[in-house]
Amino acid sequence: MTVASIMTGRVITVRMDDSLGKIRELLQNVQFHHLLVVERGRLVGIVSDRDFLRAVSSFLGTPSEQARDLDTLDKKAHQIMTRKLITVDKDTSIEAAAKLLLENNTSCLPVTSPQGEIEGIVTWKDILRSYAKK
């Protein structure tokens, strides 16, 4: 089986200069944990929910919140995104994708066409789900 059979075709993208405030809103309103960062239509990075949580103040939304905590939401996607991209294509086997995830200690792989266009994303949960169904 290939990643085409288990990947999520619907992805959420952000631009490099989108604020963490916008990213927070997206993460709160969609059921995704990874946002793909694009520039001029090309994939340039990934922001995970963990990247976001590391970048913002832990005091947000608490009684201790101050202006400086809210200021962390002004940071931009390019300041926190993962730039080292490991991608696969639709024909990559699920086993090869699992190996890439483990070898690179990552939780997702963008699926791209030979021309570099985003076609989807496959996560460790997608792979685990595929094995659990066997």
C-alpha cells in the first residue's frame, strides 16, 4: 500500500508572514496539528501545534496574562516553522513513510507531486491507523 491510500488530501496552509495569532485561530478551529507554510505557491516549512506552543507565552488566557504575553502572538510563521522538509510522493510505500518518520523524529510528511505541488499530508497517526485496520 502507498501513502495515497491513507494521506489527508485537505491541508491548511499559511504564509510565512502570518502571525501566531492567526495560527492559533486556525489550530483552534480545525482538527489538524500541522499547518504547511507556503511562499509563492511553494512549500517552505511546517508549523506544528507543538511549535506553536513552544513559541507563545504559557500565560496566555490565564489571570496572569500581560501585554508581553499577548505580544508573542505577533511573531510570524517563518520565525517558528520547521524548514528542514522531508516529503514523500503518493507512490511512497507506507513502510517507507513510517521509516522516514522514525529516522527523522518527525510526526508528519507532506505529500508532494514531482513538480513540488502539495497533494496532502501523512502523519504517524495515519500510518498507525492503517496498520490497526489490517
